[in-house]
Amino acid sequence: MAGYQTLMRILPVEPRHIPALSQLAMDTFTETFGHLYPPEDLSAFLEKSYTPRKLVQEIADPAQFWRIVYAGGEAVAFLQCGPVGLPHPAADPQHEGELKRLYIHSSQQGKGLGKRLLTIAIDWMNETYPGNPQWIGVWSENHKAQALYGAYGFERAGAYRFAVGQTLDDEFILRRLP
């Protein structure tokens, strides 16, 4: 049907969403970054980060802000924000927020969903940590994400190594000042 767009619903993550969120998180991380890692490192990271048990613990934390996006009946994107946890000397988890995860299934990329979710994340951080810096960690070679974040005022403030199994990635720390 020409011009048809699937209805997208952006919902707070609830326990009933955990199976879909777990699968989506594993799928989107693997489709985006899986080619970079030995299979054992990728498997170890997915097990550490995206199992239903791990995600249930994370969504139960009231300091964390989660959203999941459904297109039709399928989970296609998610985001997570919370207190900053990046290894930067100026980062203050008591007063500053971080966009921790923003993943969109490849079938939904290029439709403006990333901008919409980033706006939701920034709005949450503005409300939760008013007048304070906002943070994002991003893979040093993810130029598309860096360009998106840069368009919203995030600038490079540092770097660190991010472990995926035994592999250490070079990551940039981005900060958006009030």
C-alpha cells in the first residue's frame, strides 16, 4: 500500500516487554557490531548485558529510564538513560545523566526514529538533571551516531576502552553542556 506507515508505539519498558527487549538488544547489537568481535567475545558480552535476568534487574532500578518501540507487533528500537557512569573525571552521577543505549533495528533506520528517541532521552535528562551536562559513550568508528549526537550539541570530552568479552574498543565520551 503506497504511503502506508506502520504505527509506532513508544512505551515504558515493563516486565512483560523483557523477552522482546532481550531479543531486540541482542539482535541490534549483533547486527551493528557483531562483525567486530570473535564469536566467544560477542557471546560473552551478550550474556553479560542482554539476558532477560540482567534486563529485569536494570528496569527495576528507578534511576533508569527505558523506552521500547513497537512497529505493528514487533519490537524495533529501545533506549536507556540513567545517571552518568562514564569514566570521565567531570562526570557526576548524582547530578548528570547519560544516554546509555539507543538501538534501532536496521529495518527501521533512516526513518527519523533515532532523532525522535534522542529527543526523548534529552528531554528526560533535562527534566531529571536540569541545567547539568548530559553524556553519551559512542564507539570511535560509529560516525553516523557521532554525527547525530553532534547535531544535538554533544561534543567529544574524552575517550575510554569498552570491553566486549576480551576485546577492548576505543570509545569516545561525548558531553552536551547546558
